[in-house]
Amino acid sequence: MENTVEYLLWERIPAEGRAEVDRLITAGRNIPAIQAMRQHAGAPTPELRDCIDLLNLRFLALGRNREDDAG
């Protein structure tokens, strides 16, 4: 991830929150994943659009990781 709003948002989320977000995304539970992002990021609460953008980036990153594991 480059130095974008999404990167800065991901950096605000502590490690345990990141693990929860990734687990939810992997399970296809996108709305709870966004809720977890907003909960773990703290104040100020991130904008919904930023969370959706981060969700999409994490989905792609997690998909690449699964392909790397399989190959």
C-alpha cells in the first residue's frame, strides 16, 4: 500500500484489529469488517468511503496471499 488515506487508516488500526478485519474480509463479512475498522481506528472515526476503499485493498491483498500460498 502506498502512502494514501487507506494506508494511514490501516496504520491507525492496532495489530489485533487488523487481524480481526482480515478475518472478517476473508469470511466475506464486509459490513462487520468496516465496523471493526471504524471501531479499532479510534477518534476521529474514519469516513465510510475510506473504509470501503481499504476493504477493497485488503481483499485484493488477501487474495494475492492465498494465491501465493497455493502456488
